[in-house]
Amino acid sequence: MQQERRSVGDLEAEGSAVLGDGPCARYRLGAAYDEMFEAGGAVRGHYAALHQRLTHLPPEELTRRQQACEQSFLHQGITFTVYSDAQATERIIPTDLLPRIVTAPEWDRIERGLTQRIAALNLFLRDVYSDGLVLKDRVLPRSMVYGSKHYLREMRGLPVPAGAYINVCGTDLVRNEKGEFVVLEDNLRVPSGVSYMLANREVVRRAFPGTFRAAGVRAIEHYPRELLATLRALAPFQDDVSIAVLTPGVFNSAYFEHAFLARQMGVELVEGRDLLVNDNVLYARTTSGLKRIDVVYRRIDDDFIDPLIFREDSTLGVPGIFNAYRAGNVVIANALGTGVADDKAVYAYVPKLIRYYLSEEPILENVETYLCREPAQLSHVLANLDTLVVKAVGESGGYGMLIGPHASEAERQAFAIKLRANPDNYIAQPTIQLSTAPTFVESGVEARHVDLRPFILNAEETRIVPGALTRVALKRGSLVVNSSQGGGSKDTWVLNQ
Amino acid sequence: MLSRVADSLYWMARYIERAEHTARLIAVKLESQVEQSSEDARASWMRTLQALSGEEFVADRFDAFAATDALAFARTNPSSLLASLRGARDNARQVREQLSSEVWEQLNRLYLRLQPVTLAAFWNGQPAEFFRGVLRDLHTIEGVAYSTLGHGEGWYFLELGRYIERAQAVSRLLDLYFGASFAGRPHYFDWLMLLKFCSAFEPYCKAHTAAIKPERIAEFLVFDREFPHSLSFSIDRIGAALSHVAPGAPTARRAACERLAGRLKASVDFGHIDELMKGSVAGFLAETTRQCEQIHDAVYATYIAYGAESVL
């Protein structure tokens, strides 16, 4: 297939590039860093093999392979269920067959950066739940920590095994216009998505078997084994550690992942109603009698986990589990109260925390962040709403935010009112052009914005599996990758070299 | 296994057995009504409704359509065919992880197929064939379950549910035919129906020839060791299932259920048809039903809904 090359002058005039007649004919390059193409339209070295493959596959074949991926998801039950009166429809979270590729040196830096980051965050949590030296040293304002809705007074003075508060972390990285990976946010409470990382690998490996083999992609299938080792390490003084995955139940949208991980690790999947606490020991009710549980990998929010201590209307949790935890008779992973460290306002201070606890420069940078609680920064934000993304500190899932450049003047005015009313609750960041990656959509292969969520495991050591969930905003131009708002996912290939 | 999971498997199996029994009774009734006088047909429908606890759900106008609708689809009837399938599916969904994809998909598809159906849509065609189709799908589920599920503790809770439900259903049927409530004396055609309700016609003929004799029917449906719908067979399977569940439970805890099952088994193993016919058939059947209920209660008290104090 002929690849049409335009002159650099033409590209600058258009602000985009046309990349040949094949599947990438409608691929448009913009201001964002593109994972596959350099600014001039040349294919990046590590994407060459995939690009070559794409130009040789007829479009119907690509469609067929894409459909095979989707069918596989459906048959495996990697679905979320939409319940209506008449029936329950199973839908898959959209998956795209084109892998997103990361080179070894890029990944090495990411891995070192994430290891450093989680070490600092765990030290921070230990500190704020004990002596609070970081606050005495005025590294960040007391009110930000103690006033955070996720700070749990009940966790004060409660030691956790290995000082590892965060056992499973999902950190969202994005690549900015300069091509650098920066941290967008940490997810330290109940991060999900790893089952999609694993499922995508399965289907994409079958969609591009030759390309996969030739590329030398690092394996990720051992994630469940690593997770099991991490959970076991939290109860090191026992021979036969009994572990359970605590799920809110079948109606939870991430239920598939809970069941999947429990099955892959070979541990019991339990709901709150299977558990009881007697004499501060946690048990599961089995047909053969009560079975003691030593470590709980909980996929239930702090608020709902113990109706005796937290939300009393919760039917998902276990009355008394917190007391069992406090008595040291059960380990809860992730520890309760980690939300204070993935608060969007605390996020802005993480580079300072890395310097404070580790005396090191952060390997991975944050995105530049304005704290609206600071009057000077608030003024700047209000004056520049049309270029900034404003986020509510306690929210997730892409809700409660304003994407300035995409909003109407009226929407910005309305948001400004909310901002002035409660500035402490908001932070703002410049609109980053998330990098784009080749994505197979109806009209062929086009550029869509992506992010990167690797998973970091931590107990007595930090374990990071060489892979990640790449989330993709399926609508052209959209920067919102969350599945709850129309995002999809891709397999991520971390190369051996 | 988790008590909650055992509970769901047990009920999934009971609901599937209930659905199968209901579908078969309806199919047999619809196929046979052409050969009956309208008076006999009415009485026969009443018996069918009674067998399936459906008599309250028939509206004022009583006819085959109303009866079938009450038994199969009526929203007000908690034991309707559709309600049983819904119960089976809801329980299966809770323990999807314990089931193979084949079992789940078959059950889910059957429910979704039946869910929007109205009787009026096919009543003028071949209604019996519709219910035969449901029966075929249910048999497929049973077969797929047998071949694709591990026969571990979960399997034996399925067995327990199926056979406790079956024993009670067959007892109820027998009671209607041998008990005092039968208006007049049943004649040949009624006995034929009873046998067909239990899928017993051909097996009975093999054992006793086509000479339909009430005593031989009772003997077959109560005491036959080999026929899968006999009380003896169901009770035997209940005992076998009980010996396989909760393998980790201490002997003392298992004793309650096993004793009840053993006693029930003795009453059919060592019973004899002559004694039965001389004595009170109704009494025997009522006692059998009562003991099945006791076993159900004991299973719950021992393995599923036990208080923590009883084990600590």
C-alpha cells in the first residue's frame, strides 16, 4: 500500500497528517503526542511491526478480529449487567483489539517511579495515623488531612502489617504533549480494572499472534500469583493463611473481577452476610462449621465495611470486623482510611512528600495542579476556566468535574459559582492533551486519547507486574476515559527491550 | 463450602425439579383432555391444580385455559412454572461461580425465553407441545449439569434439593389418587394419567405389564428401588446426598440429619405394599411428607442457618 507523505509545510498548515490509504487513512494527528506516529507521520520504531501488520490486513479482517475479541468477553462473562424489569442484559465494557505499546526504558522509569511513590504514600499514611510529623513540619496543611472525609479517626494508632496501608494501588498515568509520563491520580482505596488488563491480553494475543510473539512482550498472567503472595505476606507468622475476597455481591459492576481474582488465587469469595465476628475473630459460615479468616482482600468501601463503626445502614459489611481488625486478629487489605492519600488535594503535595520521606527527587512528575483553597490560586483558576480542568476533591469516575475548553460559557459560569462557594473542595489542572493511540473504530483506525493504569502491589516488598490497563476514550476528541462514561480499554504491551 | 452457596444450590435444584414436575403435569393433562368427557376433564383439571397447589389461582371462569394459565404463568401463583424458573435462575445467578457456563446459559436462556410468553399466544396452536418443549430444555439442563459440574459437595446439595422436592411432589400426587379426597373411584384413564404424571407409564408396563392395577401402581411408585420417580428411590438418594455434604463437619453434627434420613429410608425399605394397602395410605404419605420437611429443617439447622453458638 502506498503511503502518502505530505510536506512538513502542509502538515503545519492543516495541524494534522494524512497517513496513507490503508486502515490508517483517516488517522489524524493533533497537538497530542501520538503513541504510533511521530509528528511528521513516521512510524515509531516499536510500533513498526504492528503498523506493518495493519497495512496488510484487509479492513474486513480487522473487523472480524475485533468482533472475536468482543465475543470472547461476552462468552467468558466479562460483562456488567444492565437490569431492567423484563430481563437482564449483559454488556461488555468496550475493548479495542489494537494494543498499546510501551518500550522497556519507558517502563523501567515508570516502575521505579511508582515504587518510589507508593513507598512515600505508605510512610505518609503511617505518619498521619500516628504522630503526624509531616503536619508538625508544616509540609501540608493540617486541615487538608484532618478535614478530609476519608481520614478515619478510628485508624489512629492502629499498626498495620509491614506498615503497608496500601496493598493494591492503581495509579493513573498520562503522557503529556512532550511525551513524558506523568501521574494523573492515585487510586488507593478499592482500585479495579486488573481483570480487564488480563482479559485484554488473552484476546489480543489471539488477535495478533505473530506480531505478539515477534515483539517480545513481557508476561502479566502471574498477577493473581503476585496478589496472593502480597496478601499472604501480610500474615507472615502463620503457616496456613486463610484469605478471602470480600465482595459487595453479584449486583456490583465489578463483581466479575472479584470472582475472577478469587478463583485465580484459589481463595474463597465471600459477601458480608457470609461472615461473622465472634470474640473479635472473623469467621466465614460454611457447611462444615465456622472457618476463621486471617486476611480479607476487601472490595467494599470504608464506609460500608462495618455498620457498627461506619455507615449503620450498610448491609454489605460485617458488624464487628473493625474490632477484629483492631484486635489484630484479621488483616484488611487495603487498610481502612487510605483515602486521605488519594484525595485530589493531597495529590498536589505528593512530590513534596516524596522529598520529605525519602529525600529523593520524584521520578514521576505530577500534573501541574492549582489548589483552589489558596486564594491566589483560586483567582488564577477563576480567570482561566476556559483552559483548565477543574475537579472536585472527593469525587471519582469523572463526575463533578468541568473540562473548561469543552464547556459552554454558561456551564463555566455555573461552575464558578460552585467554586466560590466551596473553594477547598476543588483543584484545577491545565487541560492535558492525553496521548493518542491507534484505535479501531467504525471508520477504520483512528487516533483516540488514552491513559495508563498500572497496578502496584505492596506488602513486605513492592511488586509491579509489567503491564497496565490502558483506557481509551472512544469518542473522537473526548478526553474522558472512564468506563462509566463511554470509555473502553486496550491491551498494553510492555516490551522486553 | 459457604452456607449461603449451599443454600442457593439447594433451592436452585428444588425449583428446577418443581418446574419440571409442573411442566410435565400440564403437558400430560393437555394431551389427555381430548379423550375425556367434559365432566371427567373438569375433575381431572381440579386434581392437577390440587397436585400443584394451584386451585386458588383459577379465576371464576374455570376451564382448561384458565387452569393452564394459573399453573404456568399467573403472576399471582408463587408456584407457577414461570415462578419456579425465575427462582431457579435467581439462585443460580447468586452462585454463578459454582456452575459451569453451560448450565447457567441453558437455564438463563430458558427463563428469558419463557418470561415474555402469554398463553393466549399459542393456545390455539399446540399448547401441549409448548410444555413438552420446556420439559426437553429442563432435561437438557439436568444432563449438562451431570456432565459438566464436579460431583463434589455442591453437587450433593443439588441432589438433596432435587430429591426432597421430588419426594414431596410424588407423595402429594399419590395422596390425591389413593386418598379419601378422590370423588368416586378412579378408573383406568385416571390411573394412566397418574403414571404419566410421574413419567412412569412405560417403566410400569415393563415391570407389571399393561394391566393397570391400583395396588401395583402404588407398589411401583412407592417401593420400586430402580424407578427414579418412586418414593423409595428419592429417599435413597436423599440419604446418599446427606452422607456427602459437609465433609468437614464432625460426626456428632451430622447425626441429626442422617438419623432422620435413615428412619425415612427404613420405612420404605422395610415396608410392603400389602401392609400399606391394609393400613392407611394417606397416613403413610402424610408421614413421608412430614419427615421430608423435617429433613429440610434439619439440613438448615445443621449446615446453613446455624447459630454461631452452636459450633463454638
